[in-house]
Amino acid sequence: MNQPGRVDQDDIVWARNVLLGSGHRTTRQEVDAYRVLAQVSPASYLPLLARALQRLSYDSGAGERHPACLALCEEAVDVARSIDPAEPNRADVLFEALNSCQQELYTVGRRAEGLAMRAEMLAIGRAQAELTKDPVVRGLRQWAAGLSEEGRYAEAADAMTELVTSLLPKGHGSGSLAWSLMEWIAALHDAGRSEEALAAFETLVSMEAAEAANDRGSMACHLYSLIGYAWMLDTNGLDERAALVRQEALVLLTELAETGERKTWSGYQSTFWAVLLSFAGAENDRPASDGPRPPSGATLMQWSPDARQRYFGSRHALREEVDLVAARAAEDPGRHLAELVRLHRILTVRSAVYWENRTHLFPERVRSLFDDGVDLARRLFQHAPADGTRTLARALIDRSTFHTAAGEFGPALDDFRQALRHLGEAN
């Protein structure tokens, strides 16, 4: 970029003609024009240049990332940082530029630099919150997710505790509270703070119950929260409380099977299901320590690109491993059947999360996996009833929630009732 005061006048005229002209102009032309005019009038054009650079980084004319995406994002950050600190919109422009850039850094595996940019975003959010006296700090969610992916669970739990504490007074109307609660529950659980995690889950269940009762929320989401809460109670050895929660879920699922949802919803319920499914499935799905683990309890939007690629990219290798262990289990079920059931569930959960995020026709993509999971769990139950009873109940509950997400409430109820019989909880 030329120094101020040494800009060619023809370039200035050209840049103004590009921006004022009535014809179509490309994002590339806008960037070039703003680069020129930012030297003449930084206060007016640096913010516009930063945002245009971000647009260009994802606009190569074919709806794809620009080949120089990261370089453009880094330039946008440099431009945003060069805005006069006295300019009132500097913080917003810099926050947006950092957000775009950190995603690209994670995409290319430069995770430490990406996390450092998230820390800078959080610092901006704290400064803005201090000025506006808004208790909700921007950047906390991205920071917590980044910490979780690095295995820094205690810090992630603290960050999510701060965020949820600021959101709770606003109630469900804040729009993101339910999603934040799920991230908070997972962070507390991963940090080993089980009592706090259970209390947080109870908060989510109570909120979803109230929303469903007042027709402000989906009955299915209330059901998923009850089933997830029961799973966490079981995980902590609180079997009697878990059984009571499952009875609540049975009543709700019975109503769904008889009447369906009271209102038509946008479809967010399936994402709610997928998040809780992946959270419960994470216990037996700990990736090797040589890479990031997706932040459990978070939607895919909160996963870094490389963590997402690693999680989903392994499905084909996992399928091959399942097939290999299946052959061994056919010959020696005593040694290999339980491991087959475990691996198959991991494949099922990963596939369900993958396809739910990509198509509303996801049920047909993963239906056979849930059916096969129940069949495998039945084999384990028949071979070793003492070990296979709870495994079969879990597989049936997994498939019950799948049927619910697919709008198949009758089959969902049938599976759930079977699971309760195996658990000795049927009425």
C-alpha cells in the first residue's frame, strides 16, 4: 500500500468511479478501490476495506473459498487493527475480522494462532461489555469451545459458567440459552464437576418443560433433555433418580405418540437431538491425543474446521474397522462382540451428526445404523445377559430418539417401552 499523500490521482478517480458507477462491480474491484481510498480517507474506508476483504476471501466467483483466503483474512485483521482506536466502530470491525481469520487458521491447522485470535476477540468483548454495562461478553463461546478442543476443560467450564450466568436472567427469549446450557453441561461434565453438571442439566430440563407447556418450545426437545438428564444421572450412579426421569419421558413420549407436536416447528429439534446424542456418545468416543476433540455439547458451528474434518473424515476408516471386528465377533463373540457394539455406536453417532447437519432427509441415511445397533445389542444380550442388558436398553433408547427426530413417534414409544422393560422400570 502506498504512503498517504503519494496516491496517484488517476487511481483515486478510478476508485471513486468504481464505487459510484451504476454497473456491476466485483468484490475484487471493491477491494482494490477501497485500498486506494483508504490511503486518502482512512476513517471512512478502512472499515469498508476490512469487510470487503472478508467477503472476497469467501467469494472466488464459484461460491468457494478464495485460493488466498487466509492471506486475505490476515490482511483484513491488519487493516482493522490500523483503524484509529478512537473510531467507535473499530471494535466491531476488528472482532469480525478476527473471527473470520481464526476460522481460516484452524482450517489450515494453525490452532495455536487461531486460539490466540479467539483470546483477542474475548478481550474486545470484555472491553465492550465494560463500556456498555452489558453482562453478556462477546467471544466467550468461541473461547470456551477452543479451550475444550485443547483439553483445557476446567477453563472451558469457567468460561461457559460466566456466559450462562449472564444469559440466565434474560430467559429463553435470549435465543441462545438452550444451546449455551448444553455447552455448559458438557464443559462441566468434561471438567469432572459432576454435581454442577447435573444441576445445569436440571435447569435445561426445567426450561424445556416450561417452554413446551406454554407452546413456546418443542415437546421433542423436552423429551431429549429428559433422556439426556437420565443418562447423566446413570453415569453418576444415581439410578433411582434416572428411573424417575425416564418415567417422565415415557409420559411425554406417550403424548407425542397419541397427538404429535402441538405446533409445527422449524426443524431445530433434530439439531437439538444430534447435539445431545453426540454428547452422550462422546464417553466411548475419545479420539487419540494427537489431534483435537470436538467440544461436546456444542453445535457444529462451534467446532473448529480441523476438528470437524478429523471427526467426520474418520467415518470410512471406522466403517472398515467395524466390518473387521464384525468378522471376528462372528467367530468369537465372547472376545469381540462387546467391542463391536461399542465401535458400531461410535459410527452411528458420527454418521447421525454428519447427515443431520446436511439434509432434512437424514433419517434414510442413518436408519439402518440404528437398526443394526439394536440387532448387535440383542446379540450381546443373548450371549451375555448380565453385561448386555443395559447395552440393549441404551441401543433401544438411541433408536427411540432417532425415531422421534424423524417424526415417527409410535415406533419411538415402542422402543422406549422395550428399553424400560430391560431396565426393570416398566409399569
